[in-house]
Amino acid sequence: MKTVYTCFCTSVIHEGHLNIIREARKYGEVTVGVLSDEAMVRFNRFPSVSFEERLRMVREIEGVSRVVVQEEVMYDKMIETLRPDYVIHGDNWKRSPMKAIRDNVEKLLSVFGGEIIDVPYTYNEAVRRIDLRNKEKLAMPELRRGRLKKLLSLRPVVKTLEVHSGLTGLIAEKTVVEHEGEYDQFDAMWISSLCDSTAKGKPDIELVDLTSRLRTIDDVMEVTTKPIIFDGDTGGLTEHFVYTVRSLERMGVSAVIIEDKVGLKKNSLFGVEVEQTQDTIEHFCEKIAAGKRIQLTEDFMIIARIESLILEQGMEDALTRARAYVKAGADGIMIHSRKKQPDEIFAFCDAFRREDKITPIVVVPTSFNSVTEAELAAHGVNIVIYANQLTRSAFPAMEETARDILRYHRAKEVDSRLMSIKDIIRLIEEL
């Protein structure tokens, strides 16, 4: 009997999946691969139910002879192992970026004469509503809040992109690339104090109040599902910080990062060029502990940002603070540097990891931007935050467009570098 293989990356079975199985049965015995959680996340499909539940749902489909686990987005290992006569999939994979998967499958099958069956993709109102409900479920605070901790167990590095509006949130949410046979996308979003203030035309000195910043979070959360890390600056007074923690946790934010400085905020990349005062270890530990006491769930994370290297206080001071902050209850340590090379970041991470194998390490490679995520992961880094690149890329482009409109007294000259309104609108889904 001929054999047929298909793979499901879903948390819900609907008419489209059942149609695939019906078509597959016409060609032979059907084996269904269930994409692992790790591969699901890499494929930009965060599961809303457990892996065991996803396996059970597929096993219960009539006509499925065998269920296996597909550990990778690409089908190489499954085709090598199963050598199916046919691989069946919805014809939506004939378009980018999924086309790379289809092209790879076609190449693998050609070795032994296997064939691809493209089934017209099922998309009707019932399927659309199911997909929309599943997305809305992922956006719910109680599910979104704990996703960062889950990602830390699933991903070698949690890639986090700065967002400051609903539209930039959609860019972080929907940007997926295929490169050299690998799929990749951003795992989480960073609500930066700097970029939030800049988008509002305000200086980055904690001038924008919490109410306004929470509104930015709300705008982003309304249209996305990925976890959010919030830039809490210094956290303010301890008495105020506990209310910030409670508000963020209630909204479904996954983590807040607070830095161990006091007084009027100055951007860290200025270092000792401007007056900046580091908090005492004792006082900052009290702030961390107060925030942890007020939490209602285990999902929310308070991450301590250490400014010792920025303020040239030395490696030992940074490590001493890291030990104290973890002891006070910090769920992660962010180490910051304004050096052009990552050497002191590597030195800190290596020293910290010799003592602590578990506590997540966060870095923001803004100044030392030649380092790769793989290199950082090799030194024990868990979260990489691209903290301001969207803002910094948008402003020069907008300014250049404004200048050319003034220069030519029309918009024709700028049109070739503009994204079409239709493409922008396609980012925004209607209910």
C-alpha cells in the first residue's frame, strides 16, 4: 500500500485539516506528523494547548493510521525516515515564506520518486472564526503572561524586538524569514522607555507617566499575541513600584526590567559622560523583594538591570550586585555595556554562569552589535533585546521622505521606496 505523509502545526483541528486527511486517504496509508513545541515556536505558531493534547487530537482523527513527532520545521528527517510516496499539504505553502519548505520537500522526494500533493487551502467563514478565536486565546492576559518563561525553556535565545505602537507590534508579530533552510521570527516584544518617549516627542527622562506607558502596552496587546517585556527604568520609589508590578501583571505583561540607578534618568549609553548615580545594593534589593511580594502569580518576572559596567564600577561590583539581586528574588539579570566589543559582557556572563547555571541573563547588544545570538548563547545569554532599531530605522526614512516632498513639490520621487497602503492594511486583520 502507498504511504502518505502530512504535518500539522495547530492547536485546533478544523475543516481544513479534516479535508487534508480525506484527500490523503485517497492515495494510501496516512501518517501525520505533529510539530514539536520547539518547532512550533520557531514556525511562529505558539501552541495554545499542551503537546500531549495536540497529539491526542490528531490520533482521534478518523483515517489517520500513524502519528509521529516532527522535531524540525523542515521535513528532512521525516522524509529520510519514512520515505513516503506522497507528501500532502494545503496549497498555501506555494507562497513565501512557506515556499522554501515546499521546495525542500520536492527536492527530498525527487531522490526516490515521491510526489507532492497540493490541496486547495480551505478558508471559509467557519475556519476564519476558529483561527481568530485561537489567536484571541493566545492574547488573553493569563496565557500571554507566562509565555516568556515557557520560551526560555524552548528557545536557545529569546529574540526580542522593540515596539512602541500597535503597528510596530504587528511587525514584530508577523515578520517571519527563511534563510539557509531555517525559519526564524521574533519571540517577544520590548516596550522601551526611550522609544515610547521618543514616539511621543518627549525626552527620555521618565517624563512620560505610567498611565501613558500602559496605554502603549494596551495598544500593542490589542493586536498581538507575543509576550511583552516592559522597560521600567529605575522602577521609581519602592512604594510606587509595587503598583507598577501589580498593573503589569494584571495586563498580562511577562516581565519588567528595572535598573539599579536613582535620580533623574539619563540614558545608559552616555555612561560617565553625564552624572548618573547607582543605587545601593541594599535599597535596590528591597525594591526587588517588595515587587516579588506583591505578585499574584508565578508567571511574572522581575529582571534586575546592572549598570556597574556602564558606570565603570568594575566587574566585581557587577557580580556582587548580581548575586545580591538574585538572592533578593530577581528572576533574571540584565548586564549592560556601552563598549563596541562584547568582551566585558562575555567576561561577566562566564563568571556569573560558573556560579549560577539557571538564572536567565539578558543583554542589549546596541553598541556591541557585531556579536551574533549564537555567540551570546555560548556564553550563557538567554534573552537578546534589540532595543531601539525600529525607531532608529523609521526616523531617517520619514525625514528623507519629508525632505524630498519639499524638494520636488510632489510625492512621485518618494513612491519607489514606500510600502503600498494595501500591504500595510494586510497587516491589520478585521474581526
